[in-house]
Amino acid sequence: MKKILLLGSTGSIGVNTLNVVREFPDEFEVEAITANSNVGLLLDQINEFNPKFAVIRDKSKKAELQELVGAKCKILSGDEGLIEVTKYCEYDILLSALVGFAGLAPTIEGIKRGKRIALANKETLVVAGELVIDLCKKHNAELLPVDSEHSAIFQALIGESQKEIRRIILTASGGPFLNTSKDEFDSVTVEQALDHPNWSMGSKITIDSASMMNKGLEVIEAHWLFNLGRDKIDVVIHPQSIIHSMVEFCDSSIKAQLSVPDMKLPIQYALSYPNRFTSNFIQTDFVKIGSLTFFEPDLNKFKCLQLAFDAMQEGGTAPCILNAANEIAVDKFLKGEIKFSYIPKMISHAIESINNHKSPDLETIFECDRQTRDFATKFKFGEEV
Ligand code: NDP
Ligand code: MG
């Protein structure tokens, strides 16, 4: 039995993780789960999976929740509650599925304990890739990707030699605006941006998919996970999302991993690795799919992808600035405060205005995140955009 600490159990990845756990009651046990503020769903999950600990980040809801669950589960709260469970509770696998920069600090606590980290929270590697990879080596923590593209690459690399990789090819669906002209980015609505053609996900990553920032964050994630430079990372638009990504080797042979899109598959693999557990929750029918198509991404239209490539090349705290400015911009877009087309404008303005620190330590990364959020929150759209 493997014990799981599931950070972000009420989110899209969290719920899918519990769907996987439910299928394998003899393999996995849920030790602790966490939510930001969704008490109702957290309570249902506590009642079904009987974790010993649960964290509700919103402190005002702690007492109410503790009373509802009684003595069978200890309720913690706040950011310190998230750190506490990760630091002290007993688990074999940390499934890191908080959204955004908030995932970094607890994920690091799991790494320091030398646990298996099943990483959905890509922002952890985007903002602190070098540091996180070094810590994993130092503490012998195993970092397994949950992101479908990275899971595909990870699987394609099994039994292969790193030095024989010619390039990796990350596939991207192109999101809801693949066929929308750039001029329309001034007027697209939140509802249209949230209407992803292939995946059902949390709102932040869904907007990132519409702007293609998600692919940009994934490029940086892949750079750190697989230790590859810009010249070895390509992106191709593949609207069907059947090929989850590919690796080309030095002999020109290409390996890919395929299935109809369903996050339960990469989640299950990160939990079961190095084994595969038998499951039939999805069926890939090639005759029904019919055809697979591919296009070059338009970096002039999807400026966020270009900005991410540039930030990766720049290194230091540039990806941290990119990420923080993006989080604020996405939040503002979701609240109807800015146009969709302002998202990349806000990010590039932050990158131009905030100092880049090379080889940052953790404290510098936290400070850079704070500073960028502050900058982006106060930023008013005037003549500079
Ligand atoms: P969701 O928004 O659906 O879920 C986020 C989870 O984190 C919820 O449990 C939420 O609690 C909690 N949460 C939100 N903000 C905070 C915070 N500040 N502190 C503590 N907890 C918080 O996100 P997703 O599941 O879609 O994504 C999670 C991560 O996985 C992201 O990094 C995303 O990029 C990555 N990912 C997601 C994929 C997907 O298919 N969804 C695919 C690949 C990667 P509450 O419910 O109470 O708000
Ligand atoms: Mg992905």
C-alpha cells in the first residue's frame, strides 16, 4: 500500500487523482488532502477516503470543518497547514496539484524528505527549476511528471540514453483560439477562452492554454525535467491531442506516447511507475479518430509562447517574473478587468521592468514573485501598452 499526500484534492487534477485511487483500493491509501476554500467537496472527500489529515487554506472555515468531520480527521489551515502536512505526515508519494506559485513551498518540503513527487504543478519547475532539480538530487527525491506531455516524453525515454536525444517535440492542441485571428484577441470573452476543445481543467490552466502560455510553461518545465536546451525543444500544434508528445533520437527514429486525452492516464502512471496497472477507463479507437494533423505554432499570434522561450533563454529569475505576471494577468482577465490581448503585454512589461537575478536562491525567488505580483497588480494600461 502506498500512502498519498494529495495537495489540491478539490481541483481538476486532485479529483482525477482520487478517481484513480478509487480504482485501486489495494494499492493506494490517502493520508492527507488539501483545498483552498472548497469545504463542501473536501468534506465529501474526507468522508469517502478517510485521510488522517486535511488542510483548508481558508482559516475561517477550519472550525466548521473540524466540527463536521469530528475526531477521525485532523483539520489544519493556512499556508502553514500546507507546510505542516508535507513536513510531518506519513506518505510515500506527494501528488503536487496546487495551482500556481503556491505549489512551490510545499513541494520543496516533500523533496527535502526524499519522497516521490508526482508533479502536476508545473509552476514549481518554471520558477525554481535549477534549485528544485538540485534539491531532488541532494535528497534523492524522485520527480515524476503528471503533465501529459512530460509523461509522454518520460515514457518515451525509458531505456534510452540522454545523449542520444536529438530533440523533443511537445504537442499543443492550440486551444480554443487556434483558428481565431489575432485581431479578435481584443474582444474574445472569458467564456470563449474557458471553452477548451479537448481538456476539462481548472480555470487558470485553461486560460493559459488559450494564450498558449501553458505550452510556454511546459517548454520551461521540459527544459529542467529532461536537461535540454532551447535547440532541442520544439512545439507542434496537434489539435486532436492524441499524440501527447514525442522524442526524436540521433538516428532520426521518433517515439511517441498516444491515447485519447484523459489526465487519469498520466496521473496513474506517475503513481504506479515503474509498473503499469491494468485499467480500461479509456479506449483509443483510431478508426473513430480518423486523422491526426500538425501545424507550426504562430509565435506572432501566440506571444506568450515566444515570451516563455525568451525567458527560458534569459534564465535567472526571468521565468519567475513571467510566471507571476501571468498569474496576475490571468486573474485580471478572468475578473473581466483586462482584455485577453493584454496578457502578453503585461508580462513583457514586467520582464522589461524588473531586475533579473542569476542563479537565485529560494529567498530571491520568493522576493521576485512578490515584487512582480505587486508590479503587475498596480500596473495600469496607459500609453506604455
Ligand atoms: P484547479 O484550479 O482545478 O485546482 C487547484 C487546487 O489547488 C484546488 O484544490 C484549489 O482549492 C487549490 N488551491 C488553489 N489556490 C490555492 C492556494 N493559493 N493555496 C492552496 N491551495 C490552492 O487546478 P488544476 O487541477 O487544473 O491544476 C493544478 C496544477 O496542475 C496546475 O499547476 C496546472 O498547471 C497543472 N496541470 C493541470 C492539468 C489539468 O488537466 N487540470 C493538466 C496538466 C497540468 P479550491 O478547490 O478550494 O479552490
Ligand atoms: Mg500539459
